[in-house]
Amino acid sequence: MDQRRTRRFQLELPLSVTRSGVERVAFAGVTKNISSAGVLFTTERHPELGGPIEYVITLNHDGPQSVILRCMGKILRSGQSVQNGGGFQVAATLERYEFVRQH
């Protein structure tokens, strides 16, 4: 039985990692599920385990105006994904976030 403290929402949304550890990076991913405490996503690169991460989730990406959510957290775990042709499945916390205006 699942003993999670917060409800998870099964959402596939575009995600991009902008910082992993102390290094600025730019690689894409897709969310698998999101909660108020964290996110599970797939990506082609393996981020630094236990380190800080900054990522951007695009909400309403198919609508007339996208909503950008900039998130900061840390990598809890990651592992090889056997679905969708490989890549990595990454679990990260959601410690802080802010909405970013589109210009």
C-alpha cells in the first residue's frame, strides 16, 4: 500500500533542467507525476544524486499562454528507465518554486 504524505498527480508535462549540482545545464525531460513535495520525471541525462537541482515545468503548454513554474529542490534518487527507449527516471524534491512571467 502506498504511504505517501501528499497526493500525486499523474501528469506528463515538459520539463527542463537548468542547474544540476553547481553546474548550469540545459536538458529536457517529461514529468511522470507531481505532488506538492516533489516530482518524478524522465530524461536522457543522469543528474548528480543528492545534489541541488533547478528545473522548469511548463503548464498549459498546449493552451494560448503557457505558465512557467521554476522549481528548486534536490535529487532523491535516479535510475535507468526501461520504458520509452531508456533514459533515466529521476525523483526530485520541490522545496521552492516561483511562477515566471512570459514576455
